[in-house]
Amino acid sequence: MSDLGSATVVDGGQTVPAPAAARRVGVRRAVLTLAVVAVGIIGLDSLTKELATNSLEGHSPVKLLGGAVYLSFTRNGGAAWSIGSGYTFVFPIVALAVAVWIGWMARKLRSLPWAVALGLILGGALGNMVDRLFRTPGAFSGHVVDFISLFNPYGQRFPIFNVADMALTFGVILAILLEFTGRMRDGTRATAQNSGAPKSGEKSE
């Protein structure tokens, strides 16, 4: 229920200023978008890893797109190119820290593009964390399933990766682009240096 004359709305049985109610709606929509993206990435990542484990493990790489992409099964205890494989327990801790940071950031999140970016990062971090926690050889030391290799079947030119890695990469790239274009997480634009650009506090699309 709304009252345009007094600029108030009824929210949960309480009358609150319309701007405050609009902020609540914006935050809820952004957080929902973040959650849907993150859950979708985790689900897709888990599904593709299970398919890769069942169909690729123990088999020769599958060549796709004339050799631009290979499906090559591997288990990775470290980061890219197996860096840090002796410190596998560190990676789930880092992923948990990322999840906590994103949860804290979501309190004032109103920008849908930022919601997508953070959802991709969260989904990617948690997707690989699931492997670290539940796959062999054991909890906090599990090896991540990787199966996508570019231009070579064994990752010589580019590290073999998975859906979670792609989500993390695209999420970080999107976040950097949003920062450089002045789009704030609360849905406003940063102060522009030229008079023709949107001013600080102006809602972004």
C-alpha cells in the first residue's frame, strides 16, 4: 500500500518513508540476484564435475572445436598449474573468507550488475571449496576436478580449469569493469570529473 501524497508506504505492517522502503526493495532484489547466480554456478559446477569424473577419468582427452578446446580430466591439489599443491588446506579458508566478505558487502547491495559479479565470484569460490572439503584425499585437502584445457590437451599453454574457475574469472573482470566505470554497489554512480557525466549519488542503470 502506498501514499504518494505523504511519500510513505506500508512495509510489514509499519509505515516507513518511501525512500527507505525503496532501498529495502532494491537490496532484496540485488541479494536475491546474487544468491540465484551463486547457487546456479555451484549447481552447474557440481554437475559438470560429476559428468567429467564419470566419463573422462581414465580416458584420453576429447578434442573439440578443431583443437581449440580439449576435455582433459585432472585432479588439482593447488591453484593454476598446481601452484601451492602442498598447501591445499589454505584454499578452503580463503574461499570461506571470500564468502564472508561478500555476505558483508551484500548488506547495502542494490546494483544488479554488482549482484551478478559478486554472485559469480561467490559461486566460483564455493564450487571449488566443495571439492576441497569433500573430494579425495580428504577434508580440507581434497583435490579440485579440472577438465577444460585450451589449445592443448594437457594444459601446457593455459591451466586446465572448470566451471567454478570460469565464474570466478568473469566475476572479477565484471567487478573491475564496474569499478572503472564508476558504478557503485549501492546503485549510484561515483563522482564524474566532467560535467556531462552522472553526478555522485545518481542512480545507475
